[in-house]
Amino acid sequence: MRWFIPNNSAFPNALLAAWNASVVTMLGAHARNFCWGGGTAIRRALFEQMGMLDVWQNSFSDDYSLTIAIERTGRQIVFLPECLTPSYVQTDFPGLLEFTNRQIKITRIYRPKMWAAAFATHFLFCSTLVLGLVVALSLAIDSRPSSQVITLFVLPLLLAAFRGALRVVGVTEAMPSARAEIMAQSWIYILVTILIPFLYLLNFSASLFGRRVTWRGIQYEIVSPNQTRVLTP
């Protein structure tokens, strides 16, 4: 799996790095891992037995379709932290939204249950923060005690930042060669991560509409997990 490292401190780069960091830590020593098209190893005999070349002829997502095929065999996907790959990113806001929206739209089509659960989780998290802020400001304006509400509002943010710090520690252990670069920009993975649920909520909302995605200037329509239509050559 990739670990994004921004080429500079431009805010879109920071957002993309923090967005991707939360995906990386979904992988671990459990049975819910998934393949990543940038780095996956599989025995050729199993690959051919599952008929993956035929599946890939009509599938948009190579890694999701491979993940589904492996799960159907009853086998597990093993994640090796030592194989994390530094990936340097340079993007702007349109590029950030194009990439993140596309990833979530693909997830809606290939993993609808996971998409729905994640959508609900991010919606509740963001709604709670916004509601807590509104209530705290309302109480403060009315000169009424608001410390308890502020505590409940701040606590999830602190926990999110703490989790981001744990990610940094874990990744620097797995990628010692990139430790200096990651530590130099650790604020991205610790502080910017607080904003990521709102970016995800935007992605989930965008994924509700249509099945068209753009990849390297080519537009596709993902009709189903097993059928893809090329719209522009």
C-alpha cells in the first residue's frame, strides 16, 4: 500500500496525504484486508484458477475485483507493513476532489455495504461536531455554562489527532528510510486529519450521483462490478 508524502506544504497535498493515511490503517492482521493495484503478489496458479484475466477484461477496478475473487475462494489477504511504499504527491483542489471522489464512487459500486457503513459513520461524526459547535456557541452567547458541551465537542478531535500520531509512529517503524520526511510533515497526519471526515463526507455525497468517473483524461461509466463502458477514447 502507498503512503502519500506531499512534495510541499500546499494544502491540497496535505489533505490528500491525510485522506490516504486513514485508508492505510484499515489494513492489518485481520480478515478484512484488500488488494492494492500498486503492489499485490499472488500465486500464478491461483490467479489463473480464478480466471482473473477474463474478469479484468470488463472490470474497472483491478484491485477490488481481485479482492472479491479471492474472498470467494475463502482465502485471506495478508498485509505486510514492511512493503509500504512512499509515494510523493503534487495536486491541486480539482485534482484532489477528482481522485478522492473517484475512489469513493468505485467503492460504492464494488463494496456497497462497506460504503454504506463508512458513509453513516462519517455523517454521524461530522453531524455531531457541527451540532456540538452550534450548541456551544449558542450557550456562550446566552452566557450559560458550556464547558460540558465544549468537552464533548473537543474530545473526538483530540482522539482523531491521537490516532493520527499513532499512524505516524507505526509508519515510521515500517518505513525507516522515509522516517525523516514523514516526521518533518507529521503535523499533516496529526492535525489535518481532523478535517478529513468532512472531506470524506463530501466524497460520499458526490458518489451518490451517477456511475461516471474520469481516469487520466478518459471518462468511463461503471455499469456494474463486471461491466465498464468507455465513454471517451
